[in-house]
Amino acid sequence: MFHPTAIIETDEIGSGTHVWAYAHILSGASVGRHVHIGDHAFVEGGAVVGDNVTLKNHVCVWDGITIEDDVFVGPRVTFTNDRHPRSPRMASARRRYATRALWLERTVVRRGCSIGAAATICPGIELGEFSMIAAGSVVTRSVPPFSLVMGCPAKKVGDVCTCGWKLTGPFSTTDCEHCGEMASSRAKSVQATT
């Protein structure tokens, strides 16, 4: 389902994906199956969005950002892809921006990660599998799997279960009191992806 006001310039969109009002997806972007892209979202060419992803309203996903399957991105989350930004139109910066390799930083959001509303994700980092980024956080460094981070700059304040609830101890040794998931299941999940 594509809203009639959405602008879709790529053929790489999987089945069952919904794109809502005033969203814009550029040529060269890749969007998976069963994705929800909210109002006024923007996906730039070179961005990769996996299957079963939710991009809420006003999210911008730039070139160099890869979002794996089952990720939730809250409203107004800000991704970045240049650690030393200058206007490419400025004479002294023009040469650097002539080649993507000189400025583009890649960011990977691993499977099952959740990013709260209005968080800012700095470039060149990895958000680990099933990690949770609290609303309004500014993430300046990579986040380990199953970690809960918050603040400015974001710091680890605990671990979360696959279900999203905060654990009372480390993810690799603490069973979830909410859903009953055993710690051994989470530990195996991380081992399988490393």
C-alpha cells in the first residue's frame, strides 16, 4: 500500500510494505518486505532497510545506513552519516565531497534493535542485536547486543530481553521475569551472529 502522496523512486521495495503520506524513497534505496514507513519519512539512495521494520513519522534514513530485520525506529529519530560535515558547496570542502569514500560513514542497526523517539545516532557505529536506545538519547559509540542505553551521550544503564523489558541482571545470565525467556537463548542468539 503506497499512499497517493508518497514519492517512490526505487523498484527495490518488498511485498507487503506500506508507505504513508508524504514519505519519499529515493532511487537506489532498498526496502524489505512488510515494512511500515510513516508520514514524512525519507529514505535516501544507498540506504538499506530490512524486513519487518517500522520507521515512524519524520524518520530520515541516509546513504550509508543499514537497518536489519525486525527493527523499530521511533518518530523523529535522526541518523547521521558524516562525522565532519561541511557544506559540499563551500569551496574549501568541495574536493572532499567529490568522492563518497572521503566523507561517508556507515552505520549498522542490527536485528531487533529499538530506537526511541527523537534519538540521534552518530555516524560510523553499530547498534547491537536487540539493543534498546532510550528516547532522546544521543548515541556516539557502538552499543552491545541487548544493552539499554540512555542520555547525552548515551551510556549503558542495563540489559533488555528480546521482548524489550529491562532485565534485573546481565542478559547472558538473567531469565526474563516478564516473558520467561531463558538467558541461554539470548546468549546463543548473540553467538550465532558474531
